[in-house]
Amino acid sequence: MTRFLAWTAFLLGVLYFILPLIGMTEFSLKMRRGEYSFDAYRAVFGDPRFWETFSYSLTLAAATIVFGVLLVVPTAYWVRLKLPQARPIIEFITLLPLVIPAIVIVFGYIRLYNTSSILPLTGSALGTDILLTMGYATLALPYMYRAVDTGLRTIDVATLTEAAQSLGAGWFTILARIILPNVLVAVLSGAFLTLAIVIGEFTMAALLNRPAFGPFMQLLGANRAYEPPALAVIAFAITWGCMGLIQLVTRFSKHERAKV
Amino acid sequence: MAFLELSNLEKVFGTNRVVTDFTMGIEKGEFVSLLGPSGCGKTTVLRMVAGFETPTSGAIRIDGQDVTGQRTNQRAIGMMFQAYALFPNMTVADNVGFGLKVKGVPREERKDRVAEMLRLIGLPDLGSRFPFQLSGGQQQRVALARALAPRPRVLLLDEPLSALDAKVRVSLRNEIRDIQRELGITAIFVTHDQEEAMSISDRIVVMNGGIAEQVGAPFEIYNNPRTRFVAGFVGTLNMLSATVEDPAERMLTLAGQRVVLARGEIATPRGETVTLALRPEAIHLGRAEGCEVALPATVEEVHFLGSVIRIRARVAGTVVALDTFNRPDQPPPPPGSAAEISFAARDVILLAD
Amino acid sequence: MSKFQLRRPAKRRLPLEWLGILPFVAFAMLFLVLPTMKIVVGAFQTSDGGFTLQNLIDLNTASIRSAYWTSIKLSLITALLGCAVGFAMASAVVFGGLPKRVRSPLLTFSGVASNFAGVPLAFAFIATIGPAGLITLELRDLGINLRAYGFNLLSFWGLVVTYLFFQIPLMILIIIPALDGLKREWREAADVLGATSLQYWRMVALPILFPSLLGTFALLFANAFGAVATAFALTGPQLNIVPIKLFAQIRGDVLGNPNLGYALAFGMIVITGLANVTYIVLRTRSERWLK
């Protein structure tokens, strides 16, 4: 009885999740009348704007990851080592982006950093790119911080630091040569998750008026019929790839540990 | 008929036979230990009595009633787990009262019974605490109170002491035994610790590979182990090979010396080899009074343990361990020195393999 | 409280250690706290900077009221359904005797699906149950016209069905570790003590899971409440929910009053904030037994 109910619940769920995936795949292949073809994908890949916006988003994702790692790893390390009393505050801050909607945050950016403010970031393309990167870093903050902090929990930060210090290492060496390699798996997991979040992000990019992949997809969706599902298949593949990479690095690290 | 009757219990998981033909009767108020290494089937027997596992064949009867097919929550038994298993979301009092609450016992009556149970385990003032606020020993005592509160017919104890540290383990096992005696409840205790089993049980079942190798009182199991496994698992044992001279007279030769055993049946024909076993405390250094057998030996190691000195000596090609009491006027022999050991023929245990 | 009163100022040292988190605090200030404060303050300001409650009062129009109501309803329903379905699937895998092989793929898929939100998700559903979608056409061939039954993807319920695609996996991701945390011994202890399966769930398992369930519910609520991209790609600017209204307002001041935009955004913060405060209060009350 339990088993029957379990199977029913599970299979119904699977059905719900698989149908849209089949739907979008099937639709994306229907561009040519009467037969299946990859015409929609050809059209998408032939569109220069696809490559422009995609590489723009990819660049921004890379910038976000680099900035996020540089911000989060030293902070999480320092809090664990020297400022355990700051933990609740830091954790509260890192959870805020899950509570405050992205649209509200970006609205604040637009009003705070407009051309007539002290820090007129929205005045130039570069400034807006920086602002967007900061916005993405904010969105990714909860995941990045959680991942790194969990990684740090599994190693003995205090002992490693003291050992490194007793051997004459400075703070930079400790962070770059001791701490970072030890939490590399966590950092990489956070990085791929950030990539998955940033690559198709729509709201912030659209409101800051930047030529990112998300707004491009939306625009195409409003004007075309067969290319959007093709884009959805591509986006799904990218997300799956990011999650797969996370699993891969986690599994790889387990093997490494097992060997030792 | 015994109060708790286990008849021909068998349990097979896939192709793996975990328990084979387990039969035993346990009297009311008896404290029985299932002793054996991990994987010997002792926990499976207990879980079958609890109803967590259904026997592949065989029957379980409690007080004359067949419970083999009965659901766990109908069996009216109590159980203590290795990891305490207190409900973390409830106070100590709510934990103890849980079994009464699900039975629909009215609040006032429940409260009295909970207070009585908390007094019994010596924690009358901790009713409003949560489990995480208690030490391991306290948690396990609460678990005992919780198991006893609904007045179960049988108390099952699944290695309840192994998560505790050494000191608490000893004091709590005595406490469990005292409470069990006071209430006169029938108890089955699963453990892999032979000392634990010996110290608190009325009877011990030594299990190996799903089979009950020997059932008996601790004194009996220790002094008359029937098989090599039981002898080896319960306490330390020295094994010596001897050749049969005359089976009817129980006469053997051991390292050139004639030994006449005081007990045991020799089923082995003349000229064959049998295994003799000796407890370390039965072997003496030097020729002791009343010891008919004396053998030359070489001292190999000396371990000073305080009141006892354990010596390892090489005798007739094998190394034996022997214990002597510490006496200030008698320093132990240095390693490498030659010595003589002796033992009495009545202390020799004949193993039936 | 007394701890703070007892602290002697003489003991205070130069807080050099706090300098270590200065970059983080600066970042959080500049790109999280101050922008949010700007919205909050702006909601109480007139266009020339004076204090006013007029912006908040002006929110009380039929259109904005209905937008908030639709948004709250949407978030509540998708969070509830997401929790319920996610819980059912997770417990099917953890307790239902499903083969162990399905567990890892389910977790991986949930990781993917919970991040597969936004524009592409909308495309996938349009291709499936949109006017020309796969299922719509298949059903039409069978003589069932979804439209005739009142279903329209570009409506409230269409949005609910679409949002569940990321809500359910998020629930699964969070609740499976929590279900794993339920020890087998608790179940067995309850069983031995005579409890039925229902009593075990009501008195032991659900109270233990309650904080996780509640937290996930709050998260799912905020997740749906702030979502723009999925709804926008699905229905365009016309659907009357708060985030879409705010999106349009930021782009082109459709409300005709810049400070009304602040008030609209402020309202969003208040609602997701309230959801989380409720969560925290209930959690502290239900979690007395946690360290």
C-alpha cells in the first residue's frame, strides 16, 4: 500500500517534470513543415545577437564568480577564525537576497547610482556592467557563502592557520595556498551555481538595459515561434551542465580524499 | 511452558541466512543476554521479538499468546536502543509519557506514572528538560523509564550501553539490573561485551553465525565452554594440543607428560589429537600446590597490570598467557628467563570444537 | 539583555579584527542595504524630499490592490502546492521503498529544475500546454479542448502550473536531507511504545520537521513573490501581479508618480519580510528543543 502510494506520487511527479521537457524539445524541432529538423537551432546559432549576448553574459558570470570568491572566501575564513561573534550578522546579510526580491534591489540601484548621484555608475556602459556584476554577486551571495562556509567547516581552520603561520606564511599565502585549495570543491560548486543563475538572468539585466542573454531570449520569445523552445533546450542543457560539473567536482574530491 | 517462547526461529535476508533454528524459553523475570560478535544474528533475534523483522519461519509466544504475525505496536513490549532514540521535540516527561498517551491514558494518571518512573531512574527533577540538555547516561535512563512506563511484558535492550563512556556504562548496567529485578520484568539484552553479559545476566546465549552455540548461566559458560568459539569469545583462553592415550580413562599426553582429566567425555580414539583449554588464572608460575602437571617454559613478555601480572610464556611450541597476583616480595621474572609452569588437571577444559 | 548592561566600557579593545570583514560589509552596504534603504525611505518621501504617507495611501487603488492580492495568492498557492508535492515525492523516495537508484537522479534533476526558472521555463511551458503546445494539440486530437475547460496558460492557473516547476524541486532539495535526519530509531521507538503510524507522524515526525517545512514554505513564498522573468516571458506586461507592475513602472513610470514606485517596492519588502518574520517567530517557538 505504502509502496503503491509512493510509486504513484513519484511517477506523477516525474510525468509533470518530463512533459514540458518533451514539449519544448518536440516544438523546437518542428520549424520545417511536416518533418523534424534542426532549423530552429540553425536559426538561433546563426543569429549574431545570440553569440553577442551569450558571450556578454558569460563574461559577466566570470566576473561575478571572481568577485564573489574574492569577497566570500576571505570573509568566511576570517569570521570562522577570528570573529565567530559576527557570524549571526553575516549569515543574516547573506540570506537577505533570498528575502528581498531582485527587482527591488535593482530598482534601488537605478535610483541610488543614477547620473546625478555621487557614484553615477549607470552613467556609462562600464559603470552599468560593474553595477550588474555587483547585482549578480548579490543574487549569488546566499549560495556562494553557504557553499564556502560548509567547505570551511570540514577543515580545521584554526590549526591550519597556526601551522602555516609557524612556518612563516603571511595572510595572503595562507589564503591562497592553504585555505583556497582546501575549499576548492566548495568554491567550484558555488561558481557553477553562480554561472547557472547568471547566464539566463533577466530582471536585472533588462532593467539596467544591458545586452545580456536573458533579455535576448525574452525578445526572441515575443517575436518568434520556433526559436524560443530551441533556446529553452539550450538553456536547460547549460543548467544541467552546471549541475553536472558540481557533481563531478564533488565526486572527484571524494576520490581524492579516499586515496589519501 | 516458559513466559517467552522462541521456537525454531529462522531469518533469511535474500540468500543470507542470518538466524538458524533459534529455540529458547525465557522464564518470567529472567534476564537473558544474547552475546556474540557483530553479524552473529543476536540483534536480528531481538528485532524479531520486537516485530521489526518477520521471522522467515518459527514462532514467538509471549505469555502463551502467539505474537509472530502481530504488529509491533500491538505487542506491549519495551525497548532501549543503542542511540537512546529519545524524541528530541519532547521534554523528558513527555518522552516518558508517550507510550501512555498513545494508549489514551488520562492526563492525571499519566502524570503520576511519569513521576513514579522518573523517581525510579533517580531523575525526579528533570521532567521539564529536553533530551539535548541531558548527558548520555541520563538520556539512556530516560529511555529506560520511557520503555517501562506502559508496563511492557518484555523489555528488550539493544546494546543500550555501548554509546556511553566506561564509568557510566558500569554504573548504568547495575542500575538497569536493579530496576529489572525490582519490577520482575523479563528482559533480553543484546551485547558484544562479554564482561557486560557475565555481570548482569541470569543466562547467556552465545551466538555465532546465526546459531546459538551455548546457553547457560555465566558461571557455567565461563567454566564449561562447550565449543572452541564460546571458550575463545568469553574471556581469554590458552589452547594446547594433546594426544589421546586412553579415551575411557581420560588419559592424554601433553608435551611428554601424562595428564588425566577430571571431567569431560573423550570421543576421540587413541593416538589422535585433541584441544585442551586453560584460563590464564588456572596456570601458575612455578610448581604450585595441587598442580599435577608441570611443564618447562620460557618467559617472553611480562605485563604489569597492577593487582595482576600477565605473563606470556612459550610452552611446548605455543605461547600461553597466565595471570599471577602481584606480591611485593615476588618480582616478576625477566623476559627471556627459563621458568616452570604448572596447572591442575581439574582446571583443564576439553573442547568439542 | 543583562549581558550588554554588564559590559564595562573600559574592557573594550580596538576592534582591529572587525577590519577583516570591512570589504564584505562595504559590499553589503553599497549593493544590498543602501539600495533597499533608498526604496524604504523613498516610499515615505514626496518628490521634493519631504516626509509623506501619501505614497502608501495612493497604493490603495483597485488595480494595485488586486495586483498585491493576485501576487499573494499566487505565492501562497505555489508555495503550498510546492511543499505538498515536493514532500510527497521526497517521502516517496526516502520512506516509500522506492529503489535507491532513483534517489541520486532525483536530487540532480531537482538541482537543475530549481534553477531552470525564468524565460526558458516559460518557453518550455508555452511549447507544451500553450495554445499550440504538444499536450494541447494531443488532447485536441482526442477531442478534449483545454480552452473549453477554462484552462489558459497565460492566466493565473497557468502561472501556478509553471511556477511549480521550480517550486517543487526546491522543496525536494531542502526536505530530503531533513527526512534523512529522521532517525529510524524514533520510528521504532514510537512503534514499540504502541503508537500507530499516524500517531508517529503527528506527534514525532512532523513536529521535528516543522521548522524545515516552515522555512521552506517561507522561502518558496518569497521565491514566487519576487519572480519576474517567468511571468513576463509567459504573459508579457499585461498580467496584473506586483513584480510585473513594478517592472513596468521602473521602465516607464506607468503609474505617473515616481514615488509610487517606491511605495510599490516597499510593499513587496514588507510582505516578504512579514513572511520571514512569521517564519522566524514560529520557528523559535517550535524549536525550543534544539540546541
